[in-house]
Amino acid sequence: MVGAGTDADVAIIGAGVVGCAMARRFALEGARVAVIEAAPDILSGASKANSAILHTGFDAPPGSLELACMQDGYREYMEIRGAMNLPVLETGAMVAAWTAEEEARLPALLAQAHGNGVGDARIVTGAEALEREPQIAPSVRAALLVPREHLVDPWSAPLAYATQAKMLGARFLFNAPLSAARREGGIWHLQAGDTALTAASVVNCAGNQGDRIEALLLGRSRFEIRPRKGQFVVFDKASAALLRTILLPVPTERTKGVVLTRTIFGNLLVGPTAEEQEDRERPEVTRPELETLIAHAGRLVPGLAEMPVTAVYAGLRPASDRKEYRVHAEPEQGYFCAGGIRSTGLTAALGIARHVFGLWQGAGHAAAPPADPPVPVMPNLAEHLPRDWQAPGHDGIVCHCEMVTAREIRAALDSPLPPGDFGGLRRRTRCAMGRCQGFNCLARLSSMADDRLSRPIAAEAGA
């Protein structure tokens, strides 16, 4: 084993979706893995806020690493979803043109889709778009239909990756920001929170801190993170009846634009915005931008004009100084980087992990894959599939807005990778994510979970 004499063959910095997929891939290949995360739980940074679309790569840069990883990730997700009980809501997507200028750009986008291997994409007329989606504004002129763009659970999938890594022996360190690192005798000596550990190689999956982590490890960074804030509005569950297909805008050079889509949890959301900011920690929601999103949604789907809003949220995407993935390696330093992974990271994560493992293997490292790796079966949170509250013996509903049972809360707390904070509990169960945002269930949740979390739920909910 390459890392003999060390605590780990590979130390993965960051437990977002890419870090979780990376941990799974290396553990599946037989490497000894340690995952270092500054926050109390997985998915606490950029990965906690996204639109949850499983992308085909139809509009990705041709020949790019992003395209290859997205399509590899899509294939692997579809291969493992059955065994892991990971849901897919098959919706398809339409890139809708509302102006003559947008309509004129659809043929080039179709050619790009076909060139990227998405051969079932096709242009439909405005009448065909309205036949498919009768609730959208009748001013739609045409659309590019991409049948295999779908929706997934944005949190259960990375949790499954991390859980499988944990079952294979991966070590997860939480509340453990990387504060010091040195390379000595071919070994990395790392200080993560209160823990010192050694590793033969390091994989940087630190998201919005990726350039700073690279500078800490190597003394300089090849890239600069420029955080891009995306704000979202989640409409009430009644809104989901107004739209079946993901509604995409004609993209620009700067952004994929604002999306209108159902969620796998039974709502409908609009977003994200694309706002540059310097702060890498706090993506605050702002009323003018939220009102703009609500108005935009109402123009595209008039029935949303009077629809109540359930929640608003914001996330920070780790954009960089170039519009591409910043994946590179310095094998002689035992250093590998998956940086600058922006909005396509949920889809591409499994593909990125395979690619980086290939770089690690190509650098002369080797491991022995386990013969019969365990496969976790995740609880279903998707609204279009049977939920736990529909089965007997659930010991009552704790969160009535989202129909979360006491059995689900206990199962999350007793799972191989339990939540480290209230956000982690919410992402594992949907609790407190509904119309009342926890007003009616926080007391019960606190009584069940406070002694298992890093902070009392009331303190986090009021933060």
C-alpha cells in the first residue's frame, strides 16, 4: 500500500457533494480515506443550496472536462440509484425562447446538444411547448426540449456516497478546519481542528475555500475563487401542479440563468440569481432580488402570481477566475485538486471522483478494491414515491408540513453518518422545511435531537 505508515492513503479536504463522491470512489477502490470538514456536517457549504437538476450536459462546453464528468456522473448515478434507493423525478427540460432573439439562438444550442451526444434533444414550436405545459405564458415562441434532464434529491445522494465511504472504513473529521500542513519525506502532516494526521496524498475539494486550501498546502494557488451568490424562492406545494417540465432560459456567456422547476419534495422553485460577492461564508437573502425572482416566475407561469411562498434561501457557488473546472494534480507533491466546481457539481460529482482517482492511480498509486462492498439503502424523501408516514408503526408525525415521522428522525440520528447540526437533520429528513419553517415542530425536534447535535436546535434556528 502506497500510504503505509500513514493514517490515510488519501486525505480529502471538504465534505460537499464532490468530497463525498471522492471519498466513496477512493474507498471503493480500496484506499484508506480520511475526510476533513470544517463544519459540523457534510453539505454545509456550497452543496447545501442548488436546483437539484440531473444534467445531461447538452449545453456544456464541447470537449470540456465538465462535459465528460457530467455525463460520466449521470451514467453512474443511474446505475447505482436502484440499489441505493436514490430517487429520480423524470421531468425533461425545455429551454424556452420568449423573444425573437432567443428563438434565433435555439438552432445553435440544438447543434451543441447533438455534438455533446444528447441526440434526443429537439426544437419544439410554441404550440407544442404549450401543449406540454399549458400553464406557461402563451407568449412562448419555441423551445429546445431535452427529455433526459431530470430532478434528484440533492442531499440524499451525497449522503449515500459518504455513507458508503464510511461503511468502507473512511474516517470523517467534523468541526476540523485545516489549519496547518507540511510535506515531509513524501508524507503530508496535517492539522485538522484538534486532530493531527498523516496522509500520502491530499485531494482538495474545499469549494469556496479551494484556492486558500491550495495556497496553504503548496504555498501558492493556480486559481482564485470568486464566490457567486444564488438566491432561490420556493413556492407552496400547490404550485407544483402548474409545471411538470424544468423550464430553462436561453443561456448567456455569463450564466445559465434563472430556472423554474419543481422540486423532488413537492414544491416549485425559481432561481438562482447570479451575484458576485467577496464574503465566502454568508449568502444573505435580499428582498429586491427575491421580489424580482417572484415577478419573473409570475411572468413565465401566470398562475404563480398569487401563489404563497414557503421559503427563500441562498447559496454560494465556488466560481473561479475562469469559467471551467479547476481540476489539476501535482503528483510529486501528492496533491490533487477538484476546484471551481460550480452549478453542475451535483451531476458531475461521481464523474469528477472517477477522473481524480484516475489521476491518482496514474501517478503510481495502487489499492486493492474490496470484493463485496456494502451498499447503503437510503430512506426516501421524494414526494412522488411512498413516504415513511404512509407505513404503520412510525410513532407519529413530528413535522406536519413535510409529514416527517418520529421514526425518520430517530433513524437519521442513529444512522452510520448522523447529522452534526440542525441543518444536517433537516437535509436528512425534510423536517422544518415546510410552510411554518419549524414553528410548530422545533420543540419536539429539540427534545429528540438536542443531545446529539453540536448546538441546540433553538440556537441554530434563531441564528
